[in-house]
Amino acid sequence: MIKAQRGTKDILFLESYNWERIEKIASNIFHLAGFSKIQTPIFEATELFNRGVGESSDIVNKEMYTFSIGGIDKKETSITLRPENTAGVVRAFIEHNLSRLSPPQKFWYFGPMFRYERPQAGRQRQFHQIGVEVFGCENPSMDAEIIQLALSFLKAFNLSDFEVEINSLGCTKCKNEYKASIKEVLSSHIDKMCEDCKIRYQKNPLRILDCKQNSCQEILELEEVKKIVLKDYICPDCKNHFETLCSYLDELNINYKINKFLVRGLDYYNRTVFEVKSSKLGSQSAILGGGRYDNLTETLGGPKTPAIGFALGVERLYSLIEKVESKKLDYFVVSNNPKEALKLTTKLREQGKSAEFDYQNRKFAKQLEKASKTALCAIILGEDEINQGYYSVKDLTTAEQRKIDSFNDLI
């Protein structure tokens, strides 16, 4: 028997209703805030992620599904299944020249992503993300809106046990100075670092602050290291941006904690970064995360465009929310005349009512038994009903049965 690949999962009918519910709630909330849905391909040129996500990230170094394919012109092309979607949305923004439109441009998405890593609770090799991206606004009010939007989405599922952490990485100049300071203070501890952080030390030392290995965590707890991390290193403009963001969050009554060790796992972030965490998720506590990437559009060949967004893992969200049973059908047509049953079922669906009939043409008792499990009402269509032109409708909740003379009265 051929089974699903490790790190992938079938979403069957018992779960699919709640997955659809998650996407529907996302659509409603994001559309209220002026976001349009965008769908990008699940594979892109490998270069997009190498340049966009960053070669010092674990995603690019260890987790991408990359393939070399021969095109019609016989040249080999390297493609990658998308490990995240921000780079793809930025590529679409540039390719379709959306910068010519009035800012801000707001997008949201829902879809599968792919990372080659060890499968664990809430983390699969094919997983799903919901995310938002905004282009063309550098004002901290947009940062506040994005954080508030993320929390509104979570609250729509009656989730409240979470913590918001924020930080500012500063602009390019701030980050370069910060990297130099981190590199200097960590220089005498390189031999104690994990193998990944030895590479990060050369490519992007800020990523060491995100390491969860015990050996690196011990280094980060050293007073000399904490002194650099906790230093107010950002320039006056970036400091003003961050303080203004905090004032907006205060105005919105959003509780947050400033975490100077928060850097996020992707190289393109600058200025605002944030995460929303839940203690119910254990060590992998982040429900969602995001931040600014004001330089990414320019890095990928487009015009300089400020941008911000967030993404959340749907599998992690699914593990936290209360599951809702799927809605029952409006009607189940009970009849031993399949042609009339099909005609009536079709007419009901054309009027926006959900309806089914018994395709196996079983006895009435069996049909009513199925109807009671799957529908709110049963429409009994026996010989008398067909010959005399009326419907017998049984409420399957109260067992009340009544006679209805016309189809218009039925709907």
C-alpha cells in the first residue's frame, strides 16, 4: 500500500469543515481591513528565496525542496517549492508593476508551504500558512494595524491566552552596527557555539540570538553579551518609529512585551519585528510572527518600497481552536422515485438550499434514518405527494410533520 509521505497529512472530511471555517474567517476579517486575496505559484525560481529569504537562514541552508529541471530550450532551471510566501508576493508585486497603484497595497493569502525538517507536533514538511503583506507605507500606524489585525484574527476563534512580543532591529545602518557589536562580543565564544551558529557568525550574527541550542543559550545569558543585546543601539529615526508604534499599541490597549532578543528567522526583516506566543504550544510557542521588510522589494529588483506583514501556521492554529461540527443539510429528500427526488433536489439547490436524496433508493425507514443524521428537515415524496402535488416536510429536530402545497412555500 502506498502511503502519504512523511511530514504530509491528508485533511479528511472530519477536519475539512474547520479548515474551511478558518479560511472563511480570515477572508472576512482581512477584507474588512481592505485586503485582497493573492495566490502565487507553489514553486518559484530558487534564486528568489536565496536572495529574498537570505543565505544565512535555516530555510535556505537546510530546509528547501529544490529541483533542477530541463526546459524546452534544454537549459537547466533550478526551482524550489515555496518555503514561505513573502518572497513570492514581493516577486508578484514587482512583476505586475503594482507600485504604480496608490499605496498602500494590501494582500492576504492562504496556502501550502514546504520545508524539509523533522516532523513534529504542529510542524509538517507540507504545512499551511495564512499571511498578510502591505506595501507602500512606512508609518508606524501600519505596524500597529498589522499587529492589531493579527490579534483580531486570533480572537475570532475565542483565543485569549497569548503574549505579544515586539522589538526593533533598526534600519540597515543600525543593523550593520549591531551586527558588528554582536560579532565582537561573541568572538571569544565561537568554539562553544553549535555548528549552525558558527556559520551564522560569519553570515548574519543576529541570527545567533534566535538559536535554541543549549550551548548557544548559555552564551547569550552571559552578562557581557546581554549588555550588548539590551543596549539601545537604534538610530534616532528608528527609535522614534518604535516609540510611536508602542504609543499606538498603548492606545489600542494591546498588551505587549519588548524582547530585545527577538530577531525572527529570516534575513529580510528590519525595524519592527513581532511574535504572538501561546503557552499551550509548548517549546514551539509562536502562533504567528512578522515584521517590516522595507528593503526586500529593492533587493529583488523592484523600486524601494516599505513593506510589512505576518504569517501564521494553520496547523498550529488548528491545534488551539475549539472544533465546530459541520452544518447539517437543509433538506434530505425521502422518496422511492429517484427521478422526482433528483428533480426536487436540483430545484432546492438552485434556490441556495443544501439538499441530497438517497441514491441507493432504499426503504423509507433507512432513508429517514440517514436523513436524521445528515439534515435538518426531511421532505417525504411518496406516491400521494407526487400524484397530488404537495410535500410532506418533517422537522428532524422536533419530529413535527406538516403538509406544504407549493414549492415556493417550501423554500
